[in-house]
Amino acid sequence: MDEQNILKTFGFNFKIARMKLNLSQDNIADLTNFSKAYISNVERGKHNLSLINALKFAKVVNKSIEELISEA
């Protein structure tokens, strides 16, 4: 899997997990101190986030980083 596909897969899986928890991007912004624009860019695979930030995203939706990068 190339770098761009990893970012898109992470973002897509995060968005699905967020929506299943009925959380908005605003809710995630409040929980993580990330801007809504940053969250949107991550969900669209447009931002190469750090490992620490990936962990914060995963924790807020009760997933592992591995689950978020997995192509199901």
C-alpha cells in the first residue's frame, strides 16, 4: 500500500468510526484540540499526520491505529 492510500484509508476508517459514535468533526475538535479543518483534511487523506496525532485520533474513536489503516 502506498503512502497516499494509507492516508486515505486512515481518514475513511476514522470518519466511519466517528460517524458510528455519532460524533461530529466539532465534537472531535473539542476532544482533541485539533481544528475542524485539520480533522477534515485527515478524513480526506490530505494530511500526513504524526504518529502521536494518529494515536490521538484512534483513541477518540476507540480504535487502534492498525484498525484505522486496515483495508477491510
